[in-house]
Amino acid sequence: MKIGVLTGGGDCPGLNAVIRAIVRKGTFHYQDEFLGFSEGWRGVLEDKTQPLDLHAIAGILPRGGTILRTSRTNPAKHSSGLDTCVENLKKHGIEALIAIGGDDTQSVAQRLHEKGINVVGVPKTIDNDLSGTDFCFGFDTAVNIATEAIDRVHTTAEAHNRVIVVEVMGRDSGWIAAYSGLAGGADVILLPERPFDIDDVSEIIRKRHARGRYFSVVVAAEGAKLATDVDPQHGAPVVTDLSKDEFGHVRLGGIGQVLAREIEKRTGFETRTVVLGHLQRGGSPTAFDRVLATRYGTGAIDMVHNGQFGCMVALHGTAIVAVPLSAAIANTRRVDPVLIEVALGLHDPLTTGQPVASTVPVPGAHRRAEHAAKPEEGSGKHAPAAAHPHPHK
């Protein structure tokens, strides 16, 4: 079988591990032939390919980035772009396409599937915000990088009696901020899920100072929103400019600088900013991400040979399962309210907005609610797996 492979959207550690697993199992167990499409959907749109065989994948398991390179190209934004992709795939005799990427990449995969292309998706986003799966590879590595940075920031903040704001990635969901903030012992954790008031953040820091703790570390997701006087629950993120990519996303950034300036103005405490940015995307993947990426890769090639097209490989609990692409991209996966309650329970409560939490969710309720809200599409091999409790690694 001739299979195409691409990596789309932002890069992250573990992409090469997925590619390696796909090619190795496909070659050794199914006698497949592979063709790599360079730079994500741009490669399919512009017919840019590269060899993808055992020689090409040698030694790539510990490498960050992606040997196929990537881009944020959206064929649907180009004239007859999707039809051109279909033509190029047929020209190369591609019988199935494995698309590795986040919700934007998978949205294009879904549209091509609707045009008759045999597509299997593999979830990739360090933000960990793709619904349909419990964890995405790359997330664990990003959390470990951010946690180490917070550990290092602690010592210098304490030495100089400073407040340091650490800005981490997280556009619509604050998974990295929540996990790294908890693991690193941050004094304030700010997430897109909970718009905040800078006066409340400043008050928490003043209370710490009054207790004799003359330094503080604030961890903020790049998409953390400032609460508004009109509606505190629907704030607006800070952006670097108003231009958008081909999937309609503005470039976020600057929340750390805004926080540092306003905290220092309100408290009088010297405040600095550390923006981790693309450091979170680079470097070698953790052991957890290497194993998860490998399981996704072997699961994807198995799905191809099982005819489970129009689906995405996913992790439910400890099981690798297939879920419909349409369900995987339907919603953004937000930080579990239980995790938010843990984070907020470790410092003086913010006074703006709703209570920290009214109830403790029942294990498995989140996934059962997803299945109740979204009827199964198809049956048999294309049906999603049974519900599993949401894990907290």
C-alpha cells in the first residue's frame, strides 16, 4: 500500500517518533511504501515531496522538530486548493494519507475525507487542547521545560526579592500553565479558562509580602484573558498584532509584559518577565512523549490497514482507540475544572468572577458528557471507543 505522511501546524517534540513508528511498522509488517509531503499541507498543495523510507528515519527518535518540516498552510484558503490536493495525491498513487497535527491540520484532513480521500489523523499539539484524546504528544516535554524554567526563576526571584512573571504557551487552553505552575510551585497561575483582574493578582502578591515572602512567581498562559468591567467571565487576550494566519488565528504574546508592568505599578515590587516562547517546542522529547508518539504511529498505520478512515488515533485512559475526525475537531479541550480547583486552592482566592468550584466532578463524567452531547458517527470500526475516566498524569 502506498501511504502519504505529513506534519502540519506548529512543531513539537515527538513528531519524528510518530513518523518513525509509522514507517517501521508499515515497512516491516505490512510491506507498505511511503511518501513524505514536505511542509504540511503546503507540500500536498504544491506537490512538494521527499523520500520516506527506513534510511530516512534512521536515528530520528530522539530528535525534536520534524524531518518533513511543517507550515500553517490551509488549502481551503487557496483557489481550488482542496481539489488540487486531491489531484496531487492521486497523481502519486497515494492510497491513504496520515496527517499529523492539531485541530487546524485535522480540519483539512476531514474536508479531504469528505472528498473521498482515505485519511487517518494523529493528534499533535503541545497545548493539549485537541478534544477526543486525553493527551497529545509534545505536551509532557513542554511541561517539563516550563517546570525547569520556573524552578530556575524561583532562585533568582528569591535572591532579589522580585516578582517574576513566566509566560508559557496556551492559546485557548491553559494546560501547560496549569501543569507547570503546579509542578513548579507558582504563586499565581493564570489560564484562558478563567479571566482575571490584575488588582486581584496584585493583592495576592501583597499578602505574600506581608507574610514575609518577599518574592513571587506568576505563571500565565499566553492566552490568559483580562477580565472586563462589562463581563468578567469573557475577557480578551493580549495580541502582538491583529494580522491572522490562514486558519484565522491572531498572534498572541505580551501578556507577561503587561502583567509585570501593572503588578509593579500596583504593588511597588520590582517585577520582571520571562517569555519561554519557542523553547517549549524545541529539543528532545521526554520518554513519555516518545512512547506516546510511538503508540500513536503504530496505531495510525494499523487504522489504515483496518480501513478506519476519517478517524483520528487517540488515547483514552491507557488505551489507543479510533475517534471520528469530526468529533475530534468539534470542540477545544479546556483544562479540567478539578485541576483549576487544585491550582486556585493553593493561594489566596481571587475575588473576581465565580467561586473556585461548586462541585467536584465525578470521575469519567467529562468524557460521558462529551459522548452524550455528540452522537456517534457511523458504526463498527469508525465508532469511538467506550468512555474512560479522564487521567491526571
